[in-house]
Amino acid sequence: RKEVEQDPGPFNVPEGATVAFNCTYSNSASQSFFWYRQDCRKEPKLLMSVYSSGNEDGRFTAQLNRASQYISLLIRDSKLSDSATYLCVVNTGFQKLVFGTGTRLLVSP
Amino acid sequence: ETGVTQTPRHLVMGMTNKKSLKCEQHLGHNAMYWYKQSAKKPLELMFVYSLEERVENNSVPSRFSPECPNSSHLFLHLHTLQPEDSALYLCASSLGTGEETQYFGPGTRLLVL
């Protein structure tokens, strides 16, 4: 079983749509959780950290369910500029980040 | 953004060549990392340095040799690489080795012929 699993997509959605990505992780001792965004041929950039209570940043909402070991990212009112690959990242301790393969999002006009 | 810089951005080398990748961070961070990103695969952590001391070596072949002369600079020395080593090599830094956010450089895209 992979340490971090994501649906690779692509998710094709029209502008203005709401889209949700899920991610599961296998290490129950994982310490912290993140969503990174990676544009084509660019480096990953932190989108948001994920907290147990859930957190929101504008159009983006992240949730963590420790009991079920999954993380979600919800994007509301999708923009063309949201097209990218979204990486689910789990810190298993001692700064060891484990990355999922990413979920590709394509937002069309 | 120039927080973490990497040179060169692109590199083509033969299997018998020796080359080095350079990373520099201007964020005052104490931890630096090398990652490998191959097509269709997740990022793989290669090495972790904390205060210039290597704290993690993720079973990386010896043809990759890291060097961290100070907390701002990180090198990856390459020799006798294989074509399957072609990938995007990303450097990252963080304030410490706890749960702080890691910031990535733009990467070096390496092609081994």
C-alpha cells in the first residue's frame, strides 16, 4: 500500500464549479498534513496546511479525518488559474515529507 | 520569488560525466533537502541536512553525493549516473526539522544520456 494515495485525475471542471479531492495516508503516527500546488514544470508551493478542526482560506477548504486517515481539499468557484496538480503531503515525523503522486485539475472556460 | 535558488536549471550529461547541482536559500533557514521527481512518480526525499549535518539519507545510490558547507548552501555532486536518473531535482529548505513548512527551489531538470 502506498504511504499517500491520491486519485491522479485529471478532473475536468468548468469555471465556477466546486471540486473536491481526497487523499488517504497509511501511517497513523503522521504528524502534520499539507496541500501543495504544482504548476506544469514548476516547483511545488504550499497551498495550505491541514488541521484537525478543518481550515478555510478563501475558496479553499481543507479537512483532516485522523480516524479514517484521509485528507480532503475543496475548491469553490473554480478559476482558470486553479488548473494545476494538487499534491497531498504528510509529515511522518523528523521532517520526512511523503508526497502523493498528485491530482491534476483542469478548469475550462 | 528568490527565496530558494537552484543552478543550473537544465543539465544534460553523459554517463561518464561529473557535475554538481547547487542550491542556495536566502530565508535564514537551518534545514535543507534534496528531492527527486520522476515522471508519473511522487517526489522522493533523498537527503536532509540540519545545521550542515546530514540527518537523513534515504537509501540513495552513492553516485549521488550531497555536500552542505553552510546552512545557506547545498550541493548534489553527480558521477557515473544512469539514464533512469533523469528527473527533476528539487531543493527545499525549512526553518527547522520540526513541522515547519518546506519551501522549494525551481529545480534542475536533468537528462542523462
